[in-house]
Amino acid sequence: MILVVDDNRSAAQALAKILNRQGHAAQAFFDGPSACERLSEGDVEWVFSDLKMEPMDGLELLRFARALDQPPQVVLMTGFGSVDAAVTAMHEGARDFLTKPVSPSTVLELLQPPEQAADAQPVLVGEAPATRALRKQVTALAGINSTVLVIGEPGSGRADLARGLHAQGRMLTLTHPEHFPQELSGIETLLLPSVDLLSPQAQQRLNQHLDALPPGAGPRILASAGEDWAQRAARDPATQQLYYRLAVLVLQVPPLRQRMADLPALIEAFAQARAAQLKRSVPSPSSAELQALQSHDWPGNLRELQAVVERAVVFGSFQPPAQAPGSQSLALGEGFSLAQHLEDTERLVLLQGIEEAKGDRQVLGELLGVERNTLRYKLKKFGLLDRVS
């Protein structure tokens, strides 16, 4: 059982809902005392708790949980201004802590058993030349404590690969410079996902924070960014220094279209993992289905493939993704609806933005240039609220 504890009811319910949809058993609680009652009943393996709550905060909940005969793993979730308190809590036994807004994919990764987490690198699965070259570079990084920047297209697995380079100890995932802690003792790795999506001003602030770290000390830096960040940074002096600071050892993640020889192995890996979660049989594509999948361009990369495989696990057959609206000539005439076409395009843009923002609502709003209330209306309109946090 997983407990999600947050006095923000919508946030707690949304995360619990996502965890249940992914095959976990999760319950949402909105205060510490009620969560403690459930903890006393036993059979709880994980607790994801907000740090700032009343009347019992996350630190008190952590201490209660750690005092149980069979204590669960506790992960604290923190907002602005509370990261240093969370670092202190980690010294009291917290498994980890996440800065808000929390990406569901990060939570799901934490829930993986260690033996599965070690192998949960689909970006390294296969024998295509580009895959072998990347795997060789990753192997060369073993035991190296240098800063690493992983670049690649959205959905290619760049953030997962960066996270997988963390060998041991505590890791802090930092999504906004405002959350940069004053105290980093006990933190072995600082993960900076999608740094290129930060505004130029935020990139400057992040670089200033990194400049303030003691030379030769502090955590190892792992970062991920879009493959064109170098070109964009070259045109913007405000972001150049952060790029040069992070681009020490650079790993280039190939897009799926450049590693089509890996497609059968990737399909098998995704199908086995998802079928086990859903307690379904493992499907295999027919020759015709595999040929159709191999002819697809895969603009969404591994994430798009994962969605195709999940549909196959549920429905029993592999179907290539439909061509995106706007990627082909429009069939104007009878049956065409401009309003429907615009809605389809708007939903596609939202889905692409959610993918690039890793489910982070604040980053999504910045990507799309949409203010908070409008973004919430759009997400609700298209049934996408549960995909962001």
C-alpha cells in the first residue's frame, strides 16, 4: 500500500489516482493524523508526504513512520523555501524528497524495485549502432564523478538516462532555481531535468547557484536538455554560461527513428513490464504489425512507443499511431469540420507540451505561453488534468 499525504486535496487525489492506474494500490490522505491511523494498521510500504501541513507536518509524520516495527519508505514533497528542511529530514530517515510540482514519472521510478530500476533503461536496450555507441559511453562513465549533460529529443529517454547515471546515495531533483537549497550536505547527486526549458532568467539564476558551490566539493551534477540547446544557447548570451558549465561530458541520446533495429527488443521489454503491472498476457506483434510499426516516423520516440505497447497489452493487437493532425494535407470537403480540426490540433499541442514538460504544470504554461487559469481550462476541456501536477 502507498499513502499519498497532502493537505492540497486535488494534488493528493491526482497522484493517488495515477498510481492506481499504473497498477499500484494507493490511498490519498489530507492530514498527518489520519495518515498515522492508517500507518498503524500496517501493510504500508511507501509514504509520499507534503512537508508543510497542519496540524502535523511531514517531518512529524516521518518520525511516526520510522518508529513503527516495520517502517515504510518515506518520501517528502516540498515547495518553495522548504528544501533545506527536507535535507534535514533525510538525515532522520527519509528515503528521498521531491520538489513540487512533482512529476508522476519520478514517483513511479522511485517505486521500482532496485533490481528493476537498474535495468529500467530502455534507451540502452538493443544492438543498433547508435545504441551500442551510447551504451559504450555510459559504461565509460562508471566511477566517474564529473558533470554530465544528456541531450536528446522529447520522449527519447534523456531524463531517464540522466537519472539512471546516479549510482548511490541521496539525489535531489531540482526543477526550479527558486528551490535551490542553501545546505547540500548529504546530497550526492543534483539532477537538473530539462534545463533548456527554463527561462533565460531562471537559467542565469541556476548558474549563479552552481557558481556558489565550493570548488571540488558538493554534489555531482546530472542534467538533461533538448538536442538543440547548444544552438539556442549560442544565440543567447544569457544562457551560454549555464550550457558551458553543464556540457562537460555530453551524452547524445538517439531518436527512435535512428535505432529501428531495436524496435523488436524495445517492444518486448515494454510489453513484459506493462503486462506484469496489469496482470495481462504479453502480446507480440505479427510480421505485418511489426512492418507497419517500423514504417512509422515515431516523432514521440520511446514514449510514443510505450503508449502503442500499452494499447496492445490492453486490446491485444499492435496498431501504429495515427498520423498527427497537421502532418498531412487536409481532406477538405464533405465531412470536414474546421472546428473539430482545430480542437484536434489544440489537443495534440497540449499532449506534446505535457510530454516535454514532464507533467510539470508550471513548465507547461511557460512552454505554451498560457496563463494558469486558461491552461487549467484547456486541460480540463480535453480531459488531461490528471496528466499534470
